[in-house]
Amino acid sequence: MSFTFDLYVERPGWAHRIDPRVKLLFVLVGVVTMILFSNLLFMLAALIAIQALIGSAGVPRDRVAWVWKTMLPINFLIPLLWTVFYPEGDVLFQLWMLKFTPMALARGVGVAMRLDTIAFICFLWLFTTSQTAIVRSMVKIGMPFEWGLILAISLRYVPTFYGLYTVVAEAQQARALDLTKGNFFQRLRCYLPILVAMVISALRTADRLARALESRALGVNGVERTYLHDIHFTRQDYVLSVGLFLAFCGMVVLRMMGVFTHPLYPIVPGRG
């Protein structure tokens, strides 16, 4: 049985044709930009914009819904906890020692929307970039080839071992292994048969992988490695890179001017 886990969605969309290094730059610029501002209107506009980009890239709706489902606890807890533990401004109402203020609620919702936007920025990168392209782009920007190989192997085999764990655990439970009875240490001891099978499988996989890498002359000094599918910058990638740089500079200027730094107002009251 084969187990794979890849967020990449193969589509003939515009985002898939962009060089992965440009998309990595977009992630960095987007994350830093979201950290610079805290205005609710700005957060809402950024969240709508990234949703539009994901939709135009051809990402299936079920993938988008999966991200929203994953972020749902954060969207609920952060505004609640921020309102309860960080009250500021005029008190809307008070329940015993807890003070609820509109400003604290606005800050909590803003933080939740910021995390949502950052998550979708990163997932746009992962949805439209294959694992091979991600590793190749990181090697291109200066990561040692061995590190890139380790990352590629991790992306490939960690989900495989998780699938193997699921198969072994279900097989052992079919043989009357109860993983729920007893205290913590007793339940931990019940996992020993699964652990033994996992260790044996990991050693066998490591041996086969080492032989495969050795047969491909990994580690030979003075040999420049070649690639079947390399990545190259196009004119579109250069234009997008310059556009991202200029947009980031504009955001820094707005931040220095105090625009979109207040949770509720576009400009800080009493300034400018």
C-alpha cells in the first residue's frame, strides 16, 4: 500500500508557471507585511485578496475549506482570550472580574485574521509548487545540495512512515492489542510491538536508500550535479520580483507614516 502526502495541486494555472523562488519571495514579503500592520480593514482586504489569488490559481475548494477548518479553533480562541485577558479602552460590559472592551475584541479579531492571511499565503505557495520545485529553488538560492536532499527525503518518507504506523497499529489492534487500557505507562508499553516494527522498517528503508544514493555517486567531490528538470527565471518572473519589491517598499513607507497601524482607524487619531 502506498502512502503519499502532498499539498501540491497540479493545475495549468498562472501561479504554477511562476518560478518557485518568486513565490518564496512572495511568502516572505506577505508575512512581513502582515506583521507590520494591525488594522482590521487592512487585514480584511488582505484576506480577501489572498482568497481571490488562491481561487484564480485553480486550487480546489475542498483544499481551501480544509485550511479554514484547520484555522477555526484559532479564529475562535484568539479573539476570546484577547478580549478576556487584554482589556483596553472603554468597557462594553463587565462580568465579575472580566472586562469586555471593543478595542480588545478588535485587536483579537485582527490577530486572528492576520494568522489566517499568513496561513493562506503559505498554503498558496504549497498548493501551487511541487516538493521537487521547492527543494530545487532552495538549492538555487544557496542551500547546500545535501541539505536540499535531506529536505526532499523528509518530505517523501515522513508521510510514508506515518502511513506505515497506521497500518501496523491497525494490524496489531486486529490481533487484540488494546492501546487504551491501563495507566499512561501501561498504554505506552502496549506501543512496543508497533515501535519494534517501525524501527525494523526504518532500518531497512535507510539501508535501501543508502545503497541507492551510493549508486548515484552522492558525495563524490568535484562533480557538478545535473538535473532533469531545472528551474529558470523568465521575463514574467523578473517583473513579478520587481513588483513585489516595490510593493514591499510602499508598505514600509505606509508603516512609517502610521497608516493602518490602529486596529479600528486607517490613521492613528491625532496624527497626520
